[in-house]
Amino acid sequence: MDVVSQLQRQFLDFTTSLYRERFLDDHFVQLQKLQDESNPDFVIEVVSLFFEDSEKLLNNLATALQQHIVDYKQVDALVHQFKGSSSRMLACPA
């Protein structure tokens, strides 16, 4: 088995485990279908942006929760924003 075949098999095994553990669902399949030869890095770009945005949201949430007086409306908005972007991207909604 050549290196490319091994990597493809590892990727398939990894994504299968993510589906089985319910980290991925049909949203991810739909995202993959949007990738084509004209934009071969589409999924990587979208997932990378998701992680960058998630890091910012989680940092903002941590900062909001560390305030002397917590603005729970702001916390609620940040949590809803994170949940929405997660469910649209990769994760199964809770």
C-alpha cells in the first residue's frame, strides 16, 4: 500500500470514528459536497475559519464570565452564537 492510500485510509477511519462518536453529522457531508476541483481546499479553509472564530468566541465568553458583574445577556448571546456556528459546521446540536 502506498503512502497516499495509507493516508486516505487513515482519513476515512478517522472521519468514521468522528461520525460514530457524533462529532460529525450530515452537515459535514454537505460541506464536503461543496468542495470541487476549482476550490480543492474549501473544507480546510471553512473548518480553519470555524476554529479561529470559535477560539475568539470562547475567549470572549471566558472574559465575560470573569467580570466582577457578569452580563448574562452577553454570555447568553455568545453561547448561542457558538452553538449556532458549531451546529452549522461540524457538531451535532445538543
